[in-house]
Amino acid sequence: MGVGPVHAVVPLRFASVPNPIRATVEGIGRLLVHLHLITASRAQRIADLAWPRILTGLARMSKATADVAMVGVAVGPAAIAGVGYGVPYWTMTYMLGGGIAGGTISLVSQRYGAGREGEIDRAVKTSIGAALLVTLPLVVVFWTLPGPLIRLIGTGEAAIQYGTRYLRVASLAMPFAALNLIGSRTLIGTDDAWTPMIVRAGGAVINVAVNAVLIFIFDLGVVGAALGTVIGSIGSVGILGWGLTAGRLPFVGALPVQVDWSAPYWDAADARHLARISTPLALRKVAQNGGQFPLLAIVGLYGPNMVAAFVVALRVRALMNTPGWGFGLASSSLVGQSLGAGNEQDADGYARDTLRFTVATYALVGAAVFVVADPVSALFVDDGAVRATTTALIRAACVSVLLWGVMNGALGPLRASGDTTWPFYGQLLGLFVFALPLAYLGAVTSLGIWGLYGTLFAETAVPAAVIYYRFRTQKWKRISRQNREAAMGQAS
């Protein structure tokens, strides 16, 4: 397997590609440097890794949000609610793949930072095997039993039927989505955020066009939205697989990693370490997403219009969360590389600077969307009363998303070091002790919509507090020392 030198200057390719996302991220970085909150050298490396992933996230979340908007325009609020009932099931499997990919970036970045490039492809193949073992059984379940699953949380017969049709088709994309994440994290762990951006963001843009054709021209409604997701996921996996096999891609050039697909395809030591890191991450993500099932069931007590408004608010909040995708993975990669090189002081510097960078970016994004919440609501709904409720919930989401920034910024070092248990506990605490009870109180008492405001806030504030506390204890460094030999593998 051929790998470029540690800290290869892959990001230099970015210089010839002007875009507002890069300019905004680098501008925020320069401001923080001017205020002496982060160092200039770290700011540049963080920005180089973060902005392509942010752009990818924006493209993918915009695609998901556009799906909801197009379905709403073509079919109506019941279809929005139906997609909202189906998405948590689809996302649960995606989150499981994301948890495994979180372990992948820890394995890859530490080996890359330590100069142990010969061990990277073994970690990639083991990660792929784990992802398929987890996702394929769920595809069978969601394809064969979509109706009963949707009825567990859905209200309104029309919405349930739309959700059933959406989930059955969208389930076919689940394994490919997990493999996309593993390929992306492998490249980001080796300092290449450019290639995943080109492949996945470009695919998302094309996907929006495909969905528009399927929804409006072929009149496939929610099935068209689901089918577009399947097509896009398969295409992205094919391109990433091609690049990792050849070590390069047309129009992109050489990649920092090339995978040898010959046997062995499974390594027990890597699998154990992957399970140790990925299991808490996957459980945290499942808890975060799994909470949407009872949450949507509770919101259904408010009525179908409130469900539609709440689903839109969640979509907009997910779109606002995309900076965390970039900064969180940049932190994991840079901290992991420093830990792999045995430089804990450098790891701590990257961890703190990325956290400050992340929170500052979220503050600006939340403030901007808060101001334009009403025009954003108009993109999804026409009814005046539903639009007013949607606007109010979006503004509550703008407040809650700032705490999501704290969560994502502090999670990166924990993920890189393998200290992933506390984030899982924090997610459970926030969701089941605070968020769900508040939503239910709003439904059955005079608290009303304020219960949903509290739900949106508690869902992010509580896990953010827990994760930040764990980060501040510095115990992640000690755990990294314990995990380091396993993370990097035995010397070849």
C-alpha cells in the first residue's frame, strides 16, 4: 500500500478553488487568531481539513432538506410527516455506520501520524466487514416490515402510508451509506478532506437533480426521494472504492492512501480495538437518533401540523450542524495524528483550538438563521398557522445548535483517543431524562409548545455539558496511552 509522507500537503490543492465556505471558515479563523484565541498555524490546518467536510455536509443536508421541501410541494404536509417518520429508521443505520467510521478515523489517523502506513489498509478492511455485518440485517428488517415499524411512531393514515413507502426503498441505501462513511474517514484521517468533498458533495448536488426528476416529472413522490438516495449512495461508494483501489482519481490526482484488497479481510486485534472505540460511539448515535422515535410519537399528540413543523425544524437544525462535521473530524484527525506521534502537548493544542473555532462558527450560523427563520419556513409550508409554528421552532433550534457546537468540538479529542463512553452517557441523560419528559409535558399540560422549545434545548445542552466536562478532565490523554499500541497495530 502506498501512502504519502506524514502531513503531506494535500490541502494545497484547495488554493485554486475559491468558494464562500472556505472563505468564511478561514475568515473566522483569522478573527480568532487576531483575538489571540487560537494559533495561526493550527488555524490553517484546522480550516484546511474542516471546510471541505463542512461543504460536504451542507451539500448532503441540503439534499435531505430539499427532499422534504420537494415532497411537501408535490404532495403536502402529510408526506412531510411520512418522510419524518421514515427518516429516523434510515438514520439509525447510518448512525451505526458512523460509529464504526469513528473507530476507523482513530485507527487510521494514529497510524498515519506514527508513520505506520502499512497497517492502514488492514484497519479499512476490518471496518468495512464490521459495517456490512451491522447494516445488512437491518436492510432485511426495514424492507420486510416497514409498515408495522412506521405505525409504532406514526399518526394519521396518510402519513403512515407515505412513511412506509419511503422506508422500504430507502433501506436499500443503508449499507452503501455506511461504506461511504468509512471511505471518507479513511481519507480524512490521512489529511485528505478534499477527495471526500468532491465525491460526496458532488454526488449530493447530482442527487438533488435526480430527485427533482423522480418527484416532479415521474410523479414518484416519497418513493422518488428514497430512490434518489439509493442511487446517490451507490454512486459515491463506487467512486471512493475506485480511488482507494487505484490510489488516485481522475481530476483529483493521487490519494494519500491506497488499499490492497487481497486477504486477509479481517484482523481480530483491529476488530477488538474498533469495537472498543466504535461501540460507545455507535450507541451514542443510536440513542441520539433512536430518541426521535418516541419524540415523534409524542409530538404526534400535538397534531399532524405540529409534526410537520417539528420535522422541518429538525431538518434545519441538522443543516446548521454541518460545521460540526468538519471541525469534529478535523479535531479527531489532527489530535489522533499528534497522539500517534507521541506529542500530547500538540494534541491538546489542536483540541482546544478546534473547540474554540467550532463554537465561534456555530454562534455565527445560529444567529444568521435566527434572523431569516420566517423566510426559511416559507420554503416548506404555505399555511400561515403552520408557518408561524415552524418559524418559532426553527428559532428555538438556533439556540440549541450552539450547544451542539460545544458537543462536537469537545467530542473530537475523545473520539481520537478512544475515550468514547462518556458521550454515550451524556446522550442518554439529555434525551431520556430531560428532552422526552419536556415534550410530553408540553403535550398534556398548558406548557404547550414551550415543552418542545425545552426539548430542543435539553437535547443538546445536557450531552454538551457532559462531553465538555470529560474533555476538561484530560483523562482522554491517559486513555490514549493505553490504546495507542492497539490503535497503531504491531510493527510490520
